[in-house]
Amino acid sequence: MQMHLAYLDESEPASEDENQAPANAEEFKVVRKFSLQKFLEAHPILNVKDLCNFSLDQLLYLVDVVREHEFSSRRGRKNGCDPLDALFLTLTYYCTYLPLQKMSGIVSLKQSYLSKIINKTTNRMFPIFIAEFIPKQYSPCDKEFDNFPTCVAAVDSSTIPFTVPLDLAERKSSWDAKNHCNGMKVQVLVNPLGQVIHMNTSFLASVHDKKVFALSGASDFLHVQRGVESVALGLLADRGYIGIQKYHPTAVIMQRGDDGEVTKRNNAIAHDRQIVERRFTRDKSNWSVLAIGYRGEKGNLPLIVQGLFALDNYHIDSIPLSEKDNCDFPCTPKDEKEAAATPEP
């Protein structure tokens, strides 16, 4: 994908005049025309999957998911942009996370209209993807952990960086001291296949992992009814979760200490927990918005993160997690000048 990003970076951005709102209804009709087919014909070096992580067939399937959901709930919506084109533009934006001015020039749309497409598509489609691809209750998968087959998930948290808040209290509450950035904390339960089966995006980065777990409903999600008894399913966790055994007794947690048995056990847990680390790497590799620092309104970030994680559950079906998903992504938010720029969606 790097070659294609370099190609996009060489494209001319929209002029200052092109970024103004349409002057009249007639001009608005011209602005709203975008065709994925014509765009690809004009840029033969590009292909759909390298821009938005999904093939054309996969995008068509996702559009069908949206249409089926809206039909079943009798919620059909009118939109000036074709759903396939709108989804492509939205996912390409989150994948490349080019500045809106840059991307609007590449796709020959007004910046204001492109922003409107991205916002509307996110608000319309992402709740459907979350409902479709992230389960509402636990169900077993076909794979087990190598060392702890009785455990059904691994838990971990990661920070999704965003630009430095102007408000001092928000700066403090969103500060991740480990990664030296401001951001939102996302906690996930990942099964042995690498699929997110539960997630929480309700807390800022300064909140401790153990507190997030306690308040997120993750333990309740992993309690299943067997007869008249509620059973807590096994869970793998690192040292940051020491203490959750009080309300999740089947949690298998890495311990402090360096004697032989502790080290051996910790290594076994770490081996199985690789799956959640690989999952975070896949998410941040696929979607630059999750890695380089979100520039938009922070109230929109939870929906964006949940929607993209849900889409990656679908993505993993065709490209399973592997050792290639093993690199770390440090928080790299934009600099002070970028932080003060006009918010994007």
C-alpha cells in the first residue's frame, strides 16, 4: 500500500477555490458526482483493495449487509452518493487518513461535500457493521489457545491517539504516560482466531486497564449460563490485570517474579496472548486514523473505532492473522500545528 500512498501524495490538492462550499444548487449537482469505476480508470496504477483494505466484491457484500439491515428494519435512507462509492470514499479516508483538502483534490470533490459523505456514511453504516460483525453474546470458535485451551479469549487495551486537547483537564485525563500521547483507550476481548468478541471505548487513556475491565462489562460477557449456574469462562491477561480474579476467578494472569516456574508460566501466557497484540497491529496497519492521531471531533471517535474493528473481524476471515502482524505501533499524534487545525470527520 505504501506505493499507492506515495502516488496519492504526488497528486495535486484541490485549489483554495475548490474547497469553498457550492455557490448554488446547480454547482452542487456537479460537486456530488463521484464514480468509483471512473476514478479507477483515471488512476490505473491503483486498485480498490490497496486503498480501502477490501476488494470490490467485499465492498459490494458490505453494501448488501447495509441494505439488508435497513430493509429489515424499514429504515431505508436516501443519499445523494451511491452507497458503494460512499463506502469506498469513507474507508479510503480512514485507511490513508490523508488531509481532507488533499483527498478532495484527488477524488475531484469539494472538501465540504467529501466531509459530508464521510460523516453520513460513518453514522449510517458503522452501527450496522458493529451489529453484524461483533457478537452480542459469547459463542465458541473452532480454534483453541495452544497452552491454555480452557481459556476462550485474551484481553488487552491500546491507546488510539488524538490531537492534544486545549482543555487542561482533558489533556490530563487523556494522557497515556506509557506511550507519551493523548488518546482514547480501547479494550478488546479477542478469541483464538483473532476476532474481537467484545470491546469498550468509553474511557480516556489515563484510566487503568484493570478499572476499564471492571466497568466495561467484559466479565459479564464471559459469564455463561450452564443449567442454573453462571460460569466464568477462562481469560488470558497480562500483569496490568492482576486483581480481576476477585470477580473473574477463571482469569489466567501473568505474575510478578523471576523464578523459573513463574517465568515459564508467563512465557506460556505471552505465547497465547500474541493473538491480541497481532490484532491491534492489524487494526492500526489497516487504518491510519487509528495509528497516527485522530484530528476530528472526539465525540465521533468511539463509533469510528468500533466500526473499523468490526470491519477487521470481516477482514480476518479472508486474511487470517499471522506473524506478519507482529510489529508495534507507538502513538504518533500530529504536531502542535496539526492539532490546532480545523477538525476533520
